Amino acid sequence: MAEENQEKEGNNLLGSPSFTLLQNGRFKCVETGHEMLSKDKESYSLSKRCRLGLIDFALSNNKPPLNMFKQDPSSRSKLICKLTGDTVNKSEEHIWKHINGKRFLNKLEQKEMEKFDEKVQKEAKLSVNHQEKKKEKEKKKKKKKKQKDEKAVEEIISEVRNCSDKESDSEEDEFWMPPVGERWDFDDGGDRWGSDEESVEEENGAEAAAAAAAEEENGESEELLKRTKRMSIEIGPSSFASRKKKSKKNPTS
């Protein structure tokens, strides 16, 4: 009884076929292309021809569970499992038994684990790449900021230098200097024929003035000596002595 239920369950693995109504009133099976009357649809759906047609249709269109199988090139009535490599009869019963067997399920779990590991590794790799890109981006950002700060410092230094240059220029402008090739006394650089004589005359005049001052000083000193001599003559020692004698005589008399 259990085997009959299992066969029935396996026989209906791919479900019922689909039909389309034609203009002549007949129905056409979409999977196999077979045409029939409306009363024959149920019996045709359970026929071997229809079930094989459903397998071929699902196999060619890669529909599950036939996406795990491929046609055996050596036999039209057999399929090869892509997961286990086992050969299976082209019938819903055998396909159902194979996909529910321990070997297929273990392989399927192993495959899913491999896919999961690949997914985890891929995500980890993407995460590492993301972290590296983030670090690289932060590094570039820091470098750009450093360059910006250095540029700002250079601009400040340049401004300070420009200000100092302007101040020095303004200080130089306050003290007026004649243009190159010009003189303050508007001298055009011509012949200076009287300059040597004038300098000689000035030197002679200065020497003459110095000599006159020396002569005047000498004259004054000579005049002073003469006056001193006169006074010494007028007030000599003899007259002083006579006066002293007279003064001595007077008290005795």
C-alpha cells in the first residue's frame, strides 16, 4: 500500500499538463503539442506519452527538479544527475526516488555548504576590499588635507612677504631718489670748467682768514707785552725803594 502511494506520488512529480483551446473546438497540449477532444484530456494527462513529454519539456526549459539532470547521450530513455553523476531512468518514479535518496541529499547539502562558504568568502573579500578602499580613501583625504594646509601656510607666508615688500617699497618711496641718469641739482653732466678754480679760491680764502686771525692774535699779544714793559718801567724798583726810604724818614723827623 505504501509502494502504491509512493508510485502515485512519483507519477505526479511534474504535475498536470496545460492545454489551449483551438478554433476547431479541440484542445492542444502545450508541453507535447498533442491535440485531443475535451473528453480525452484526463486520460491523456495520465498516459506514458504525456508524462515523458512533461519530462522532456522540463528538461529543455531547465525547470526544477529536472534542472539537476541532463540527457544521457548514450540512451534516450536515461538521464544523468549533475550532482551525483548517477544514471537514472527517464521516469517520474525514478527521478523522485533519486532526489529523495540519501546520496543525493548529502551531495545537495555539501553543495549548499560549498556555496555558502563561497558566499561567506566572497562577502569577506568584499568587506576586506571595502575596508581597504575606505582606508585608502581616508589616506587620500588626509593627504589632500595636508596638502591644503601646506598650501594655506605657503599662501600666508607669501602674503607676509608681499606685505613686507610693500612696506619696504613704501619706505623707499618716502626717501625720494632721482631717476637713473639724473642729478638733484639738474646738472646735465656737461663741462665743469670753473669748479677747480673756485675750489682753489675757497681754499686760499680760508688760509688767508686763518693767517689774519693768527696775526691779529699775535698783535694783541705784542701789545700786551709792550704795556707790561711800560708799567714795569714806570713802576720800577728804584722809585719803590725811594718811596720806602721816605716813609722810614718821616716818623723819625
